[in-house]
Amino acid sequence: MAIDLDKMRAKLTALENRGEKRDSAFWRPEDGEQTIRIVPTADGDPFKEYWFHYNLGKNPGFLSPKRNFGVDDPLNDFVRQLFNDGTEDSIKMAKNLMARQRFFAPVLVRGEEEKGVRIWGFGKMAYQELLNLVLNPEYGDITDVESGTDLVIKYGKPAGASFPQTTITPRRRSSPLCDDAVGGSERCAELLDNIPEFDGLFTRKTSQEIQGMLDEWLAGEDSAGDDVVKYDSNDSATSVDNAFNELMNA
């Protein structure tokens, strides 16, 4: 029987649509100020944590099987071996390759409500700031649909800084998630029903795939070269942030 071209076209369309849907699920702040609202989730926890490996040659960042799922991770084992070796070079390489934590929350971007709820990815400092805000009794539940709090996000590279910084300022007054201009309660229900599924946002690699990537990198076929991470006093790294941004657009 000849191949069914209609089925093949349908498969290709579905694959392309999944890629477009995943790309559009993310939001990244642009230089300057933007206002967002973290939306409530069914489990009561809008903040999700994932661990990613970066800097394995020119491969984009990928989920750490060990840190996220508790399964075998050849790269995690290799990093532990490097730390155990204890030399200056091995420790430097281990720090480049070790899994790093990123945090995510579903947000509605003011002025872009027609794009629906998207996922904002951020680092540890922003996460700590958000947790302190959530636990501040002066604001109550900042995700509340009727009386929550919008957040002003200021993003950019201050003069003299080597990497961009994010500052978070809550609005002085509470506000509904969806006022009449946005569409009211019906629009709110639609938005909350269509929060992107976190589990489907990132491709999960198998241990065998990671071992192959590691073997190729160790063989010198895909070297990190000049992309070695340089850490500052806050254990931040510009190349890690760049890799994360590339992952969000992958």
C-alpha cells in the first residue's frame, strides 16, 4: 500500500502547531517596564521549579533527569566525578556543567491580554523577591482574581552592570484580574482554563540521549570553547541567562 500523504501532511501540521503553541506559551520581559499579573493555579502554587543543564557544547539547555525526576543522569554523574577530582580545572568544568535552577509562573501581561496566560521564567533572586511579596500580609493573595495585585517589572542592564537585572514593584492598589475592558468574569474563566501545561513546555531527554551528547562533547566534536561561564559574586552567569533565553525561543 502506498504511503498516505494526507496523513503525513496532518502529522506535519500537528507537529508544527505544537511547536508554535509551545513558543507562544512563554513571555520574556523586554528592556524597560511592563506590568503583569501572576494568575492563580488550581493547586494553589503558581511557582514551578525546574533544573536545567547548560554549556554542554552547543546543545541548548535541557531538563536534568536527576534533579527533576530522580532518574539516571550521565551528565550529573560526570559533574560529581569532576568535583571529586578536586583540581582547579575539574571544579571549573563542573560548575559550567552542573544543573542550574530556574523558576516559572503563569502571568497575564497587561496590554497583551489577548495573547492569554503565558509562562514567565526567572532566576533565584526574582523568585525570592516574589516569595517575600506573597508572604507579606500587606498585600494578601496577589493572585486573587478580584483583589489581587499587578506587578511592575523593570528589566534591563544598569550602567556598569555585566548582565540584565529584574526589579519587581507591586502596584499600590489591588485590582481585578479581568475588568470590563479585558472581558470581565467570562474572560477570566477562559484565561484560567487555558493556562499552559507546565509538563508539556520542555522536551525531556533520555539518559541515552544525554550520554550521547556527553560522549560527543568529550570527544572534542562539540567544544564549549570561549563560552566558559564566568561567575560573579552572586553566583550569576551571563552565559547561563543567554542559554536560558535561547531555550525559551528554541
